[in-house]
Amino acid sequence: MTRIQQPRHARRVEPSPRRPIAKAMGRSLVALVALLVVVGTGAGWGAYRSATANFTQSGALDDEPDSGSGEQNILIMGLDSRLDEKGQPLPSDIYDALHAGDQNVGGYNSNVLMLLHIPGDGSKATAISIPRDDYVDLAGCDQAPCKGKIKQAYGVAYQGAKDKLTAAGVTDQQQLEQQSREAGRKAEVSTVRKFLGGVPIDHFVEVTLVAFFQIAQVVQPIEVCLNEDTSDDYSGAQFHKGVQEIDAKQATAFVRQRRDPNTDLNFTDLDRDRRQQAFIVSLSRKLEQNGTLTNFGQLQGILDVAKQNIAIDKDLDLAALAKSASTFTGGNVSFYTLPIDHFGQTDDGEDVNMVDLPTIHAIVGQLIGHQSQTSATTTPTTTAPPTAVSDAASTTLDVVNASGQTGQAAQLEDNLSSRGFVQGSASNGDIAAASSVEYGRGAQQQAGELATMLGGGLSAAANADIPSNTVRLTVGTSFTLPSSISDTADRTATSAVSSDSTTTTAPPTSVTAVPATGHGDNAPVPTDLSALSGADVPCVK
């Protein structure tokens, strides 16, 4: 689909933050959902008109291209900050309820990033969650190259701008905060736009942690569903398996939980993205079905929260957008969580998500019809890996499936035995991120060539416990079979991305999404594109 990118009015750009690294949040589209549904009702109209005058409004999008053609892309940024939109501490009772520390915890990381695409033809909307730890090039940073987790773009630019303003003699705290926040917003928007392949960002909504909590207070209780019992002292999560109603405090724990020390649920940040999506679905159903929209006191409460703890771009017309309010109810929105290529570490030891940009661009193009600026103008330089192993016929290949994907070991046995290996055993192991190639006596050469053929940074290691002339391939959640040797048409063609280089394969023509509601062997893994419907309360991890 061709898009017209029209430049906005040029405007003065202001500064931005370095993060206190934060342990994490999960908020979301919740505030925007609530606002749009409220505005879309006659009961909320008068309150809306008075409340929006007091919103924090930003000019951070002034130099950004827009979509044209009646389409809208709205970026939702959920900040890790335990402060309000003015940079002030919250009441102590709020901190107690959040179970997330006080004003000294957290920072200006965008720990929730979600792109909401609203088609111009009124068809179903698409919401795309971006894992917060994806390792990318950051905009708004003085050093080059400037790389980091995608969530950090806001905080890095915020702090850099604040330092410059302070050095220039600016002492007014309100001015420092306002201009630094503007720089953070601008950097985060630019970083996300480039990461998604040049997708125009037409509007944004910035939500603080307290806004999520207070909106949940207005509409509680809210129905959610989990596939398993789970608990976590860090977030305060304590949930049982199945459908249950939760209050605002529990809702905060529900979207923040990222660990369970008592089970082997093996949470990742992508699981938390799916929790956030599930909560949005539940909230929109509650607003639509349970009388909230006819309760003026609750509507006013949502708007009061919004104006205190939410920022929007100055051109976002909520009244016009509310004409599409049905987009957020009745299941007329599809949620996706972008996959990663594998888990990795930066040179200084920080855990990050490694991503394959052509694959991300292809997925986004598939989901919302956007043609990547990169793919439209350049062709990635690739080095084709070898597709055969010397003397493989003398070597037995055993495959251990540690990815959690059903049938992965058997599929690889079939694939690689067709390339000359003697088919050995296919078994399941404990789920783990890392993959490995090990060999017994007499199989060093074959193991090394197999590791090279599979890519992904694999290398071969000797293991005295492995029989002679045998190679053992263990595939973790980070593993993706290179398209050059894949026998499966729908497999995503990705390759490893190191902290200082990007080697890519050609992007796939289509990517199959797996259900976000699966559990056990059917649960999504980090390398999966997952999809969640907005039609019913979904059961998630």
C-alpha cells in the first residue's frame, strides 16, 4: 500500500533523559481505550470538552511525517516513572498500592511500547507490541554509534537534554522538565519509527504508571484469565488458574509480573506484553458491557486521571478519533507481539533482545500494509551460509528440543538427515534460550561445519559424554533455522544480530502468527510472532 508522507510544521525541538534503569512496568493502551470510549458517548462529551483543555500537550511530532490517506498510527508509550506528568512525586498511599517503589525507583524508560494502527477504510484495527529490550539504534543520542534497548531512547535523550540545559544556565525546574520530556518523546518516536521500517507516527499517548492504576480504580473489578496458578513477591502478583475478577492493585501486579520463583513458567518480557494486551481486552469489554459508560461519575473519574497523568501530541483530536471508538470494543482489534531473533548480551554484559530488522519490517508490512523505507531503497548484503556438511554420512546427529516448540527436534532430524547426517535421536530437554552444537570423538569437523551452516553465532564444543562420530544439536528458544536450508515455507528467515554488527537474510514474504493464549507445548516462545483476539477475555501465561 502506498502512503503519502507529509511533513508537519517545523518546530523547535527540546531536550531529554538518561534512565535510572527500571525494573519494570506494564501499562498500555488502557488509558487511550478508556478515553476514546468515554468520548464516544454522549454522557462523556461535556466532561471531555472541559478536561482536554488541561491535558499535557506536546509538539514532539512536528517534524515527523504522517500517514495521509485517512489512516492513523498511534504510539502508546508507558513510562517507567513513579512521578506524575509534571515530574512530581505521588501520594504515599499510591506508592503503597502500586507495590513498585517510590519516586526514587524507575525513570524515563518507555517500558511499554505499542503501535495502534487504525485503517482509513474503517476495517479492523491492529495493535503491535514492541518488546522493550529489543537492541536497536537510538535516536536523540550524541555518541555514535548509539545503541541500546528500544525503551531507553526516551531516557537517554531526556537526560542529555537536561544536562545541556543545566549547563546553559537554565534553573527553572518546570522548564527543565518540560523541555527534557519533549526531547525524550521525540527520540522515542523517531527510534520506534525507524525500527518498524519507517512507519509514520501520526499521534502518541504517553501514560505514567499511576494513570494505569487510577483508571483501573475507576472501573474495577476487571475480569482476567490465566492458564496457570502464579505468584511473585516482586510485583505482588498472586493469581489462580482460570477466570477471576481483580481490583486495581491486583491489575497493576497483573501487567507488571515478569517472574514466578515458585514454578517453571519461565516468564519473559514478551509474556508481559501479552498480559498487557489481555488486560486491554478485558477493560474494553468492561467499559462496553457492564454499565460504566452510563455512569457519569466513572466517566468523569477517567477524564480526571487522564488530564493529570497522560500526555498527548497537540494534534490528537480525541473527538474525531472517538468516531472510531467501536474499534476498541466488540473484538474489532487484533493484537500482535513482535518476535525477537534471540536473547543476547551487549559488550558490557547487559541482557538484550537481538532482532532481525528485515524480518520486523516484513512483519509490520504484512500486518498494516506499510512498505519499509529500507526494503524499498536498499537490498541487504548477505553472505549465504553453507548448505551441506562434509562427510556427514559418517556422523550421527542427535537433536535435543529446548525451544518449547512441539516437533522441533523431529523436524530438524528430518531436515538435516536429508543433508547427509545419519538420523539419531530426537528428544525434549528443559526449555532454555541458548542453542549449542557439541560433538564426540571423530566428529569435530562435521560439528564445526554444522554450526557454521546454522549460523546464529553457534560454535562447536567437544563433549566427552557424547559417543564417537556423533554430533548433538540442542535448539533453544533463540534458534531459527536459516531459510537457505529450511524445508518449511512459513518459517521466519532470520539470522543472528551481534552487539556490533548486523548480518541479515532476506526478509520472509509472510510470517505465521501463533495464538497468544496457548500454554504448555503450545505457548508462544520469544521467536514467535503471537496474535491475540479482542473478542473474548483471553487466558494468558
